[in-house]
Amino acid sequence: MKIIADENMPYVEALFGDLGEIEFVNGRNLTAVQVSDADVLLVRSVTQVNAALLDKAQKLKFVGSATIGTDHVDVEYLNQRGIAFTNAPGCNATAVGEFAFIAMLELAQRFAKPLSGKVVGIVGAGNTGTAAAKCLEAYGLKVLLCDPVKAEQGDTRDFVSLDTLIAQADIISLHVPITKEGEHKTWYLFDEARLNQLKPNTWLLNCCRGEVIDNRALIKFKQQRDDVKLVLDVWEGEPNPMAELVSLAEFATPHIAGYSLEGKARGTFMLYQKLCDELGVQAKQSLMSLLPPFQFSQIDLQDTLTESQLLSLSRLVYDLRDDDVKFRQCFATAAGFDQMRKNHTYRREFSAITLNSALPQIPDITKPLHSLGFR
């Protein structure tokens, strides 16, 4: 069995090595010729999986995408061909939620405006939006959810309209899939008119898809409204973001909000499990066996925990400042955007840190930390 896999997908050899011959490819430049004799195709969001790519792949029986979204996959075409498909919903939700929370802590320290007491609006209450809300609520913040699709589907959580969220939220974090049609389309959801509705001193984070914000309108808006602070992990025109917009963002990264080691491993592992099911074989590998030991395994805390100390603790698993600096240095170079994504292998999740066993004696500290994900 021949398995074609994106070279940037981690743990493929460890998980799929016993199932077939693996050939690693550049997912962004993958051609129909390269997949013509494949039995299995493993991709990420940079590969457009459609008839143009797969027309010659007559042996293909399984496509797996280690992503939450499926907008890069023609699922209807795969169904017509009888090709099994799976993605990995929720695989990196925890990572994205923690990224958003850490970014807010970083903004709070940079601009000396405490995160505590702010109202946060989450646009998109799926896996990643829910994970972000979980972190924020664990820290005691008021969270507003906006997701008209979830509301229409019968989700029982409390939702507000987007106009209400914009009017009330001090911070807005975007977590929607990209949709170009329909009543609730998200393409340019934040256009010039909507950007101009933002309250003074709003913090705006985008961790989903670049085109959810009209990037050209955002440049114009930010040049006039420097009070609004931006954290951008996704960009219109990836892997070639607009240089002018990068310079206007407080923190800028190359679509790596979900790139924790845990999230990467979880995504590939979900595809492995599904392929084993399709083949009717028992999964021999385990998720935990993939992860290396973390350098900070045990943490001792004192009987107080300030917001600044929480940020310091969070930086042990991920220091956003490092990625921001690296991105600004490399994004304009040939392949710089993708190279940084490919080499991003160090970030962990809060769960990698175990708190000292004496801490339950001070539940005011440990309860929120455990709710954030620390062990």
C-alpha cells in the first residue's frame, strides 16, 4: 500500500510505517502525477483535494486531512468516487484556545491593561472557540458567544448577535470556518463597515482563516485606529501576507495557533485510527507514546499568583514573543512562511506541566489552573 503524506505532518512514520510505504511530499505544490498511484493520501489545509488532483488516482481509497476545517477538500467528489475521507475535528482546539488566552495575557502586559475584568467576545463556538472560552471562563472573565449556525442547530448555550458582541466586548477572538455563501457566510465577515463598529481600545484576534477579515480594509482601519490592537495568526493570501498588515499587528504568526506538539500528534493519530478502522486492522500505536518528555515536568507555586506570574507560567509552554520575532524576520523571504510552520516543533500545551502536589492546600490558585488545563 502506498501512502502519500505531507512532509510537514508529524509522526506519520511512527504511526503509518507498519501500514505501507510512505512517500513524503510538499503539500502546497502536490500534483496529480504524484498521487496517481497512491492508495492513501494524508494532507493538511495547504492542499486542495479535488478532481483536478485526484482524477488519475484510480487506486485511491482513503484521504485524511489533519485539520479541523474541510474547505480545502471536495468532499462531494470523494463521496462520488467512493473514497473514504476523514478530518480531525477538535485535534488542535486546546492549542488554539490556549494560544488566544496567552496572546491576551501578552497584550495585557505589553500595554499595562489587565486582562482581568475584561469582556471577551468569541465569534464561532465550535471546537476552537469553545476551547478559548474555557480558558477565559477559568480565569473568571465574562465571555459572550456569537454563533448563529450553532444557535439554529439547537445548541443550548447563550448566544448574542454579532452587533451586540461588538458593542459589548473589550476583546474579540475569531474562531469561525470560512464560508463564502449563505445567510451566515464568514468571508469578509469583518469588512470595513464592521471594523468601524469596534469600540475604542478593542483587542481583535484572528486564529481561524485570514479571509474572515478584509485585510486591505484592516490596513486602512488600523492606520486610522491605532487604539485597536491586533493579534493575527492567519492572513489573506497565505503564504504571502500583506507586509503592511504584518507591521501593524501587535503579534503576528504564520498560522500556527494550533501547532502544539499535542495538537499535531492528536491530528495525525486521529487519521491513523480511522485508517485502521477502514482497513479492519487493530491500531497498535498510542497517542502518548509519540510525545517527548517536557523539560518542566513539575512546578512549585507560592500562595499568590498574579496575572504577570500566570503569564510567566504560560511562557514555559509557549512564548508567543519568540514566534512574533521570527515571523517578522522571515515572512517576506521565499518560502519563509511555510518554513517557519514546518520547523515549529517546540510548543506544548498547559497539560504538559504538573503542579506540585502540595498546591491543593491553596484551592484559590489551583482550581483555576486545573481548569486552564495544568495537571
